[in-house]
Amino acid sequence: MKPLISVIMSVYNDSQNLKSSVESVLNQDFKDFELLLMDDGSSDESISIMRSYSKDKRVKIFQNDQNLGLTKSLNILLKESKGTLIARQDSDDISISSRFTKQLKYLQQENLDVCGSRAIIKGTTKITPNRSYYLPLKATLKIKNPFIHGSLLIKKSTIEKVNYYDERYYYSQDYKLVKDIFFSGFSLGIIKEPLYVLNLKNNISTNFKHRQQYYANCVKKNVVPNE
């Protein structure tokens, strides 16, 4: 029997956070899911940590021979997934135990194709997105991405219809995906309640801030990156 939700997580050298992230998924109060883990050419203990969960039948482990980056790795996992819904999870973040239950209910009640949630910034009491949460989505998407990538729950058919993540975007692939989905006429929403704990220290967005900004600007301007 196919699971309803496929959770996809790509990992690169994140042995410090991986265990708590994986367990936040496995400990969800919603149980009908599979967890697809990709080791994207890590040189630390990430693959060993993944394999420690191999006895759990919900966990499926994949490994790239070399580092391909998040965009390509997520597309590989998407094509391996069996669920009708795709949930994202980043390896340095935490999902609140009721996340999938509440997101699924919201997605169905509001007849959405994509559902995100707000998040608590790890180590603080701050909630994000803050002011942009209250602004019209169409206007916000023209200047920034109000969706937290790791909090997304998306119908797999919707991702397929926009041809997956755009692999020309090594960074800001989530912004590009969300914008593609929205301007293709699909319905998106964000739950007001924070159901995710977001790490903002020593991650892709902070370590590669300038390149991230370059790719985000390409999304805003509707131009293809030339890197």
C-alpha cells in the first residue's frame, strides 16, 4: 500500500543535526508516510546516521556518488517517492509532532495544492514569516519567498505539472518552485501556527548568502542564472 505522504530530505555534511531532524519526522502523530533520505556526497558521519534508521520500514536511503547540490538531489527523491503528497524537511530543522496532521487537514479544508507553515527560529521565540505573512501572496512573491522550504506540503501532481524543481537554480530553488506553482494557477496557503523549528545558523542561506541572493534576484527578475 502506497503511503499518503513522502517526506524528502537531502543531507550534506550535517551529522550534528541530522538525528534530531530525522526523529522529528519519525515521531509525527501522523503515521502514513515514507521518509526518503539522500546523502549528497557527505564526508562526515551523515550516511552512518541514516543507516542507523534502516530497520524502520518507512525509511529509504539513497546516496549520490558526488555532491550534486540540493536541487538535483530533491528531484531524484521526488522521482523515487510513492506518496501522493510531498513533504519537505531540512536536515538541520525540526518538525513539531503535529505538523503533518495539521497541514493535511488545512490543505484539504482550504482545497490547496501547497501548504506551508510558519516557523519558530531555533534558539529564539521569534516567528517567521512575520509581517509578510499578512500581505497578499501575489505581491509578496514578486519581492521574496514567504514560504519556508522545509515546511512545505505539496501535491505530487502539482510538482510534476510544473516539471519539478528547476535545476538551473542551484540556490533559491524553493522560491522558483513556489513562484512557478503560483503563477501556473495553483492554490497555496500558509498556516498561521508555527509547526516547524527553523535553524538560521551555519546553514546554506547564511554560509552562501551572496550566491543565494543572486539566485533569488534571478527568480524575481524571471531570468535564468548564468553561473
